Amino acid sequence: MTIKFNIVQRGRPGFPEAPKKYYPSVVATGRKTTRQLAERISEFSTVSSTDMMALIEAFLKTIPQELAAGNVVELGDFGTFWLKNNAEGMEDPDDVNATQIINLLPRFNPGKEFKKVLKIADFQKGDTILPEEEPPA
């Protein structure tokens, strides 16, 4: 498996006077839909692509529901999902309540097999040098 990357020029956050440097930046080379994944999985399993599609849809619906119920979702060697929150701090612990939670963010920690695949990935340098990336909105 080969992961492509471009070269991106970036400054140091908080230090606008610091010289900019060039960094490799991984580039997505495509997208895979749920249907495409279901068809690929059905090629090496006994489950039809239609049944696989139903299973994947149910699985993807269940994970956010379990996270919203306060559970950590463990997917074996694939990895673990959990929720993290950003919140406003208070001086007094008695003043802390749910209204200070600004947003919930899903987090993922890859498991052994996931990490193993990433460790053996190859990289291919692209031809593009991009100006400094804008921070995500």
C-alpha cells in the first residue's frame, strides 16, 4: 500500500516571524463508499454485498449510539472509540454543570492490527509544492 504526500510550507503557530519550513503532508487519493466497502468485503467472505451493506449500516448506526450512552466502543485489534469534550473551566467545583461543555469530540485509538498496517505503509512523494495550509474551519 502506498500513501501519497505533497510538500507544504508552514510557519510556526504563535511565531509569525519564524522562518517557514517545508513538510510532507499526506494526500487522500480517493474515497470509498459504504457500498464499495461492502462489495470488497463480500469478495472474501460468505456474506453477500447486500447483506454486508445492511450489516455495515447497522454497525455504523450503533457506534454513535453507544458513545452517546457514555460507553467506550472497543473493536478488538482494530481500535477503540470514545468521547472527549471541550469545556469552560470554573473557579468553584460547585459551579460546574453540563452547560460548560462546549462540544463533544469522537476520538479513536488504533489497535494492534491497525497500527501494524500503518507501520508497513510506503510513501510516494507528489510533484506539488503547496503554499502554507489554512487551518481547518
